[in-house]
Amino acid sequence: MEKYGIGQPVRRKEDVRFLTGKGTYIDDISHDNLAHAVVLRSLHAHAKILKLDTSEAENMPGVLAIVTGKDWVREDFQPMPTKSAVNKKIDGTPLNQPPRHAIAIDRVRYVGEPVALIVAETVSQAQDAAEVVEVDYEELDAVTDQVKALEPGAPQIWDDIEGNFCLDFELGDKQGTDKAFEAADNVVTLELRNQCVTAVPIEPRGAIAGYDKGTGKYFLQNATQNVHANRGTFADVLKIPHEDLHHMAPDVGGGFGAKNSGYPEPSLLLYAAKKIGRPVKWIAERNESFAADTHGRDQASTIELALDKDGMFLGLRTKTVGNIGAYCWTVGPFTPTGGSARTQGGAYYFPAMYYSAIAAFTNTMPLDPYRGAGRPEGSFQIERIVELAARKLGFDPVELRRKNLMPADSLPRKTPMGLDVDSGNFPEVLERTLKMSDRDGFAKRVAESAKKGLRRGFAIAPYLECTGGSPKEFAGVKFAADGTLTLRVGSMSTGMGQETSMPQILAAKLGIDFEKISYVQGNTDATPLGGGHGGSRNMEVGGSAVLQAANEVIVKAKQIAAHLLNSNTDDMKLSEGMFTDVKTGQSVSMEDVVAASFEQSRLPDGMEAGALDTDTIYEREIISCPNGCHSAEVEVDPETGAIHVERMWVVDDFGTIINPMLADGQVMGGIAQGLGQALMEEIIYDEDSGQLVTGSLMDYALPRADSMPKMKMAFYEDAPTAKNPLGVKGSGEAGCCGAPPAIVNAVLDALKQDGVLHIEMPLTSEKVWRAISEAKGS
Amino acid sequence: MYEFEYHQPKSLEEAAKLFADADDPQYMAGGQTIIPVMKQRLAMPSDIIDIGAIAELKGITVEGDTLTIGAMTRHSEVAGSAEVRKSIPALSSLADHIGDPAVRNRGTLGGSIANNDPAADYPAALVALGATVHTATREIAAEDFFTAMFETALEEGEMIVKVTFPIPQRAAYEKFPNPASRYATAGVFVARTGDAVHVAVTGAAPCVYRAKDFEQALDNDFSPTALEEITISADGLNSDLHASAEYRANLIGVLARRAVAKAG
Amino acid sequence: MPVISLTVNGNPVTAEVEPRWLLSRLLRDHLGLTGTHVGCDTSQCGACVVHVDGKPVKSCAMLAAQSDGMEITTIEGLADKGKLHPMQEAFRDHHALQCGFCTPGMVMMSVALAQEQPDLDEAAVCKGLEGNLCRCTGYQNIIKAVMAGAKAMRD
């Protein structure tokens, strides 16, 4: 018998559907009279469109419509402005923001930019027609590297934006930090790149749009993480009232941030659907995904750490140039600026910090949040500079960390970056991680590796990150007379399991059978607002909304229970699904109360049938701070440079754990993506042509089953946050913060004897081999 | 995919006739390369001639000191064959590491060598083992068969029927897989057959080739240490996204030593 | 257009197929078996794995016309009258799926691995899943599930 309380590893409801092939993903949906679309995309990184002739394509068999930039100009459709929370330069003027249209008007600025949408009876017919659309380009010089884009004489991506400069940004105390550096005994500096990667959810993006002539309303079924915000984006493009667009997400096959954005294709599809009076479907091919799914990370940073002679940290200074691609995408400029600044310095105590950044335009697919969106970058920066400081100055890396972590009694504390760290015990989390890591057996394992000609290394990486995303969330509970109920929430799962964990909260609080609760998400008609998923907000904001709804239900249910028992409402106590009068000992079950709520005769005055139905909106005031510690043990083959991560140990402080099985899953998934970034993943554009080089899974490497270490996880649950009623801190992105530095530092520890101090991610076997060879040579 | 006509002949003669009669025909064996290529519209044959139903292209036999494998024999069949494991375990192991289990259930020996992908595994085995490629009309020594990147000695319409492998005293294959595609970034097959040692390298250059200086060194002393002093030039090796020529040169040395050690 | 006859999940099927249709397309679009997913175009992801005459095959790398006379099993054909197959059950017990998109291919490959090597170990599972990508789980729970599912299939 399964238990459904908070903290129980409840097996997932949605699994039965997914395991039997009954999931309904976007490409599984069909409609009567469905037409199919393909997107003709730019083959050039930067070019003027001299001529775009669709006349031959329009006459191809099966072709129903072709949408181009000319339609967009004629219809005066609107660009999609960025929602970046950082939207001003340091001097207070607005960021430089070019218009981002859903389709190229007269110039293309990255490979993969939509040039035309071809709609036909079948996909093959649309592909055939796309091949005969005549586009004459005049190629222009391109730049795909953000540092080069800022150099004088770099190709200009936007005529009216000088120097490809989007905005600059600073946070912290510059003067105080400069002073700390002047007074420091030691300063360690590191230049590093957090390379460009992409999320690669296994389900490619796709959407179906439709238009009802009778009502004048549109629908959009979309593999998205965020139906409400994107409905607004698409409706604004088409200049229609938001409520005229019904936006739905079916089962979504992974998102990781890449399905959060307001992409161009949905608006094109909506327009085409209205034009031809038929629903239109578009499903991305995988090569299209690499070119036209948002990319992530891509920051070039200089990090400086000031220490006194005992190794105490005095100050941290970071300067970053972030690539945002050819446009300000949905929140693109935020990631390298505010998104990376907040958690600078990680879990360490810094008297002074200063972060500055520039976001630059390049001829690449624009960047938007990817799992962590700035926090993994910050975490990697601090852990790499600390490791380097230990190596250069002769400190034990564990000891150096131990002495600089924020002491438990220093909390609550506002960091110099303004991050409100209210709860946690970073030293204890580090010690527990070390204890799990079998340090006593390490020497023996090193010797065993050496016998095989391999090097073994270890590293530990504490991390501190924060949540994000929309602060508001809706939860609605609707009871049916048969005792079942429906829970509607505006946050959403693209695989994380909220179909299970949200009802789990409701069932636990109300004492109602978990199996009776059905769950609705990802539907603009079902909830008046919703923040979708992003910033590890699902449990923190969505879960809190569910808890709030449960509490509001209970307030009303107590009144009914008291009425049924002829008791005072204040005397009613709810425990395990029973309302008991603390004075008389009489009780009535929640089930009875629910049944009574549908009979007017059994309700107190002022209540009407269905009185228990509850809609509520929860609003988060302050973001929470998930934290924890990863450690990694790796084996390196010095002859080939090949790395295998052998073991990882993780202790996470996510506050209250609702479902440990699902939280473990989040951590392991995050580790896999962190491992991918550390060792193998990279989006590469050809420097000269701006062509995308890693355009398929033949060239963009993803971790496989045999890439992964044995992972052991534990939770530190003694420090729930008071920032939300559940006490949760968000678990979705933490793995991406801890794993890359733990793995990279462990590799460098393995290569200590070779004198290797730094290798840029991804640590491919060739880079490792070269680093060893070069260290040998020097 | 573009449109094409599909045929499934039952005999070599029927296949040859279909090929001769078509505008721009293409034989298809396991389809694990040509289907993805066609899906991406990178090839547009008028006719696909699926040779999967031709009985005489199948089967594995050992007679005397020769192992014979039919062209349409799937990688999983080679990997799972007791005859192959007994006669040339290195070949069995090589087949067991091509692609993944699903690809191995479709991909074939003949399809692989006819395609001559520079990063494929089989070409190294054929060259190092001194195998012979049998077509309907002639026999071609493996070394003469693989002529250049994606090119072979096959004439237009000529079909591989089977490959015969002399059984070596010892042999081993080592590859360093590309992390994305898992094709060979470099692969080295070492074999001692009769008095001769052959070392074939795949993945590293535009086409499989024999590493003659390795062979000479191993002729005198079949041990990894015999190879240690030999420097491998990066000249002529592939340089791409996944590995530079210098790195491939290093891998060839490492893999060759490991293959020799494995061959025992 | 070629007309083919085959068996899909135990049911005889006759279909007229275009030569360029992939087996995955026949299953998904023509037979409505949308549990078989397509996640890439280069045969890397494995979401489309089905059993063809009992062996795991990538249905996006095989023409529908090639399946004439063959027996196909898809994810929809695995559960027996509503009772989950032991491998499906093991995936659920071990939280070996999150978004569920890679899951059908992952489960079909795992069932085949367990059938071929009833006593498979972790290394064999990893090798067997070389052509199946998952972006959500980090694989550890999948490996555990395959071992447990294989054991349940033996018992």
C-alpha cells in the first residue's frame, strides 16, 4: 500500500500513460483537415535578402499557403519585445533592442532564421515546395563570438546598434571590492569560457494552430513550458486580444528552458491557419532543433579572487561578456547580467563583491535560459577560481573551502550581490558530502587506477543558487458530487512529475484519497494565470499555491463540519481526513463534508452547493536559495585523454522534500546535463562563415548510459525556508550548478602530477591530452 | 525523403536486371546509412533495390582456414555467431561494437564495406586480415577494394556477394569512438596471419590504410613495446571538429599498442 | 504503391504504403500507434525502437515496405490486457522516466536486452542502451530498472 503524504516517494500517476505509449505529445495529435508546414530557414549567418520569389513554390502540388516577411509587413504584425528583468544600461538608458519579428523581413542574422513558412497537404509536399522558393541573398560578414563582436571593426549586425552592444550591467560595491583587492596578500585570476550549449529535449519542438471563423478565436497546441506568457507574446504579435487565443500544452517531452521561449513559429502557424481556414501543424526535425532552439550559457569571463595570507576570501571580481545571439530573445539579456550576478561567490562568505557584464549581439541563434540560466555559470566561476587558488597558493582545496563557507550562524545574510540567504547550513552540508565520499578509500583507488595506467582525481564543489521565474501562481480545486476532484495549476511539468507531486500535497493536506484527484495544467482556459515552469519554481510557487488552496478549502470545510456536528468552527480539528470536535470528541470525515457540500440542506447559512470549490493565487515575495554540495571522483587515461566520471556524491538542501524519489530524479538529470557540459557538449559555429557546425546528434555529443557515474544522493532537511509555506527551495536546476565544477576540478586534480591547471569546457579527450602534452613540454 | 520506386528482388540476376533498367538506382542492404541520408534529402535515387531477400547473400561458414560471411549478414549475426567467435574472435568483437544493438540488427557487412565510410570499423578488419571481397563476377583483395573516401573498386551495379577471411593466428581491434556518433575517431586492427603481420587503420585518414612501419616492427617482435619508438606523422590524417590530425596520430599509436597487447 | 501484410502487436494488418514511408510513419500515422516516437533524424536517439521479428530495430531507419510479412511489436503491444509488462512496472518502480518521450524506445530496447541476456549486468545494460538517449533521468534509474525488469522477467 502506497502512502501519499508529503515526503513519501509516491510512484508517478503519469507513468502508466507514458509507459504504455498512451502519452499525447504534440506530434501525436491530429485534426480533421490538418495541413502541414515546414519552415524555410536562412542558410547564411548574415545576409541581405535581395529577392524572395515564392511563385513557383505556390504552384507546387498540395501547397496551400506560403508566409513570408512581406505578409508580416503588410499585416503590420508586431515584434516580440524581450521580457528581460535587466533592461537598462548602467547609465540608465534602455537596452539596445532591435525588433524581433517572427520572420525575416529583409535581412537574416543567423543560420536557421525563418525566411518562409510553407503550408501544404503533406510534409513532403511542403518540403518539395520549400526547395523551389527562390531566395537571392547578398552575403554579409558575420561574427559569432561575442568578444570579437565587441571589437572595433567587427561586422555590424544591426545598422542602428553601434558595436553590437546590447547593454552593460554591474552589481555590488566596486570601490569596496577594489579596496579589498588592494589590501589582499594574494590575488588569483582566471579567464574562462562557459561554452555555448543547447538543451536537446528528446522531443523536438512543434505546434498545431487553428482558427475558428465563427467565433474569431484561435487555438494553439504547443510543446511549450509556458502557455500563459507565450499566449500574450503571440497574441500581441497578431494584434488580437489575449483571450482570443486558447493556448494548450499537451504532454511535453522535456524542456529544460528551451521550450520556455516565445518562438517565431507559433505566430506564423496561427496566421497561416487563419489564412487557409484549416489547422496547421509543424514539427521540428532534429537538425532544425540544433539551429533554431535557443542556446544557453556562452559567457566569457575573467574572475579575480582576493585572499589574505591565511586563505580567507576578501573579495571577488567578475567581468563577463555574454553572447545573446542576433536578437534580444524572450529574456536573453538577463542571463549573463542579473541572472549570473545574483549567486556570485556561491556559498562563501565574501566581505566584498563586484560583478560587471556586457551582453553582445552576434550572428548566432539567440540565447535564452537553459537549466539554471546564469547560476551554473556563477557556480562554475567561483568553484574554478577557488580550486585554482588552492593549487597556486598551496592550500588544501577542501580546507580552503571549509574555512570560507558562510557559517551557519551568519544566516540570515544578504550577500554583497543582494541575495537573501535565509536558511541552510553550508559547512554541515560539505561535511556530510565528504563523509559520503569515502575519502578513506581514495588512496587505494588511486593506486588501483595507477596500476591500469590511469590517473584518479577528486574534487568537492559546494553550490548556492536561487529560484526564479514568475512569482505568481494559480491553483484551483473543484469537487464533484462523486467525491472526485480536479486540481488545476498554472505551473507545469514537462517531465518533472507535478501530476503526482501537486495532488500529493493536496491529498496530504485534505486527507483525501490521492487517486481521486485529477490534474490539469498547461491550458489557458483552465487557469486564469500561470507561470509555467522555469527557475525551479514549480514546487516553490505552484506547490505553495496548492497548499494555499488546500488551506482555504479546509477553512470552509471546517464550517461545514461544525454545522454537521452542531459544533463551533473553532473547535474543529482536521487530522488524517477526519474533522473532530476537540470538546465533544465527535467527528465527521472529509468525504462526508465533501458530500454535504453538494446538498444545500446540509450546508450552513450563507454557503451554497459547491462551496468547497476554491480558486486561489499565491505570490512569492522572495526567491529561495537551494544549495548543496557535489563531489566527484574521476579516472583519466593520460594516453588518450579520455575521462570517465566514476562516482558522484551529492547532499542537497532543497528545504522540505515533497517526494524524494522525484527530487532525486531532478538531481540526477541535472548532473547528466552538467556532465554533458563539462565533458562533451558544445554548440560550435564556424568562425568565418558563421555556419552551425554541430547541427546533428552525429556531431553534438550527449551523455549516454555509459557516460554516467554511480550517483549517491542525500538531502539536508533541517533548514526549510520560511519564504514559502511549504518550506521548499526548488530542485530542478541544482544538478547543473554542482556537477560541472565538481567534475572539471576532479579531472584537474587527477592531472595534478602533470602540472595542468586549467582546461576549458568541454573537457574533450583531445583537450585533456593536449593539456598533458603541453604541460610536459613546458 | 524524395519519391523512389522500391524493389525487393529474390535473386542476384533479378537485382542486376532491375539495376540495369533503372535511371538512378541504389542498392540497399541494411539501410542504416542510406535511409538517414535519404531522410535528410541528401540523396535522391530513382529506385531502391532492397537486396535483403536474396538468399545467396546470407550466411556464415568456416571451411579449412577460411571464414566466409555473406554480404547481407547483419552485424548482430556476425557478433553472435559461434563460428566467427571461434575462428576470428576479434571480428566478432568488432561487429559487436558497431553502432548500437538496433543498428546491428539491420546493418550488414556488405553494406558497410560498399559504403566505405572512412570511420567505419569493417574496412580495418578486411584489410588487416587480408580478406577477399567476392562480387557476382570477380574477386577483389581488400586492399584493392577500398580505394578512397566513400569509394570502392566496385563497378556501377556490381554487387558484393560475400567476403572470405583467412583465419589468423591472432588478431585484435581497438577503437576510440567519437563521443557523438560513436563511429571510430580512430581504429586499429592488428592481425598475424601465417608469417605476415598486418596493421590496418580506420577513422584516422580519408580511407583505411596499412601502417607498414608498425607491421615491420611487429614482424620482428609482436609486442606493444616494439611500437613504442615509432612516431606517427599527422600528415594526411583527418582533422575535424572531433579530433585534429595530431591527436589522431597519437591515438593510432596508443590503439595499435593496445590492440597488440589484446591480441596476445 | 506496394501493399504489405504484416502482424502488429498480434493483429494482422494490410496496408498500402508509399515506398518512402518509414516503418515509424506506418505505425504512427497509418495505424495510430503514436507510442513509437521520433526524436532525431540520424538514428541516434532510439525513441523509435520497436521489435521486428523479435529484435529491436529503429523504426525510423527501416522502410515500411521492408516490413512485409514481419511481426512487429510496439510499446502498445507490451502490456498484457492492461497489466504492465514487468519491464514497464520496473521503470515505474524505479522512476526511470520523467518526460516519457524516450521511454517507449528505452523500454522496447530493454525488453530485448533482457530476452537476449537474461542475466545481464550493469555493463551490459549500458552497452545495450548505447543507441537510446535520455535527457531527463541521468540514466542511473533506467539502469536499475532494466536490471530489476530483467530479473522480474526471469522469475
